[in-house]
Amino acid sequence: MRSKTRIAFLAATAITALALAGCSGTGGDNAGDSAGDGAATSPTVMKLALNQPETHPSYIALEAFGEQLKEATDGRWDIEVHANSTLGNQDEYLQSVSQGVIDLAIVSAPQLENLNKEFVLFSLPKVFDNIDHQMSVLDDQELVGDVYSSLEESNNISVVGGLTQGERSIYTKDGIVETPADLAGKKIRVQESPVFLAMIEALGASPTPLPFGDVYSGLQSGVVDGAENNEISYFSNKHHEVAPYFSLTRHLVGADFLIINSDTLAEMSDEDRAAFDEGWTAAWEHHTELWKTDTKTAVADAEAGGAEFAEVDTEAFAEALEPLIDEFLTEDSQIALYEAIRSAAE
Ligand code: GCU
């Protein structure tokens, strides 16, 4: 069977791109085939953009998702994961998915915060107690369904669901940071969002926004003195080589989201959509399991590579960040969702 790649460019770009790439159309043909007798047809290969390497749990779980989807839909739908930021940075993914240049992407919560303030909740400290609490919330359509569909009309983006980023901590080039006071005068890389800027400012450091793919060189060249992330992203992106002091501040449990172009989702037949949803559930469960084991391995591997991990005064960090909750939860809908998330933890 001839394999075609489907690229849903808009307007004139579509004609050129499709002619060049020998692509199928925007899916109407596939949707028709898949709703019919179930006979195998040319697959719709959805491109998924990821800013992590192939060793990262997100890559592993999403690759397996693609395989499962292909099998369950008799080859009608497939996912091609593009790792290592080869399709750009996360802020670009939003636009590419919105326009249908690519179908799927993994973006961090702060990127979505720039489109709808309700997503800010998923980046605040003390919202999630731990990964299990977080994943039960991120998979609860009653709690988060409206937020997930909130970008469909405005941006043509549907949020499929969340993946954990685990606990985020601060790492630096020149020594462990035991309390926020040790951060004074340091430039710390942040994700490009108001909440992350405010967070680093509240800790007394200088926030420097940089795309994730530029963090290694930013640390190496001294554009920044440190960054904050989880152990897996730290090791799998080799940041330990240039910032070997990992202070376990555990200031929040971060979230990534799988987003999809809403038109692409609408093209799936009911049967294929059910297979997609089932595959996604298996993927995030797989990811959550991998997360727990890989975090331990990442610490051991980073230590073997010269990194130092140290417990710090987590209470002092939590105290400095506490005002962010009131500062960023200003709308009734945000507060209601925050309270529902908190009661799900109790
Ligand atoms: C985590 C997350 C990424 C995000 C990155 C960042 O590693 O999984 O999606 O881009 O943090 O700090 O930018």
C-alpha cells in the first residue's frame, strides 16, 4: 500500500504543499472510507511535534500510541512523532496545529496559558499534591472538559489530555540553592509565560524567557545561570553537563498537554475516534508509569555524569510562592476549578 502523508495546509499553501508532497486531501476521503466498510485505505499520517529526545517517556508513550492507533484503525490513522524540536518550538506548535500545518503537538501548560488564562491553574504551585492527584484531575472530563474544549472556536485547537511533567526543581551552574536567598542576582531561564516570570521573580531571581531547545546553549554560554525542570528533562537533554547542581525545590508539579487540530479530530469516524481515545488513555497511563521509574534512573545517570542532587528548604520556596495563587486566580471560573481540583486531593 502506498503511504501518504496528510498535511492540512490552509488555502493556497495547501495546493502547493499537497502537489509537492503527493499528499491526500484534508481528510474527507479518509473519513468517508473509515466510516464505511472498514476496509484498509491509505493512512492519514498525523505529524506530532515534540521538543524532547527519543529517550524521553513522552516520545516512547506517543510512539506506542501511534502504533496502537494504526493497528486499531486497520491502518487508517497513524502518528509520526517528530522529536528534538525539529518542527520548531512550542509557541510555534500552537500556530502550526491551529492552522493544520501539523496535526498534533505536546505543549507545556504555560503555552496554553497565553491563549486562555484558565490554563494558568495547571502551572501554579500547590495545585497538585503529586502525580497521581494530577493525572486523576487531567483525565476527569467533568472537571477539565470545558477548559480542554475552550480553544476550539477561537483557535481550532482541541486539548486531548494531559501528561505529567513531574515535580519541577531549580538547577544551576554554580552551587546548590538551599533557600530563595541563594538565588539573588541569578538569571534563571523560564518558559515564556506570565506565571513563570512571576514565579522566578517571587524567588528573588531574574527570569529569562527562552525556548526549551535553547536552554542547553543558554546555560553553556552564560546567558542564564540556571533553569528549572524535572529530573528526566534535565538528564535526557544533557543539561547536567552545563548546570550540575540540581536543588530539589519541587516547587510545582508541571503539566504538558497533547493538542490536536480540531478539524482533524472531526474527520475521524466514530469508530476511529473511539480507537484514538482508547489509545490516548493507554498512552498517558504508560507515560505515568514510565515517569516514576525513569525519574530514578535519570537521577542515577545524571549523578554518574557528575551532577549533584540536594534536598533544600522546600518550605521556604513554598512560602515565597504562595502569593501567586491569589495573584493569578482572579476569575470566578478559575477559583471554582481550583477548589474542585483541591477537593479531589482531599
Ligand atoms: C518540561 C516539559 C516540556 C517543556 C519544558 C520547558 O520538560 O515536558 O514540555 O517545554 O519543561 O521547561 O520548556
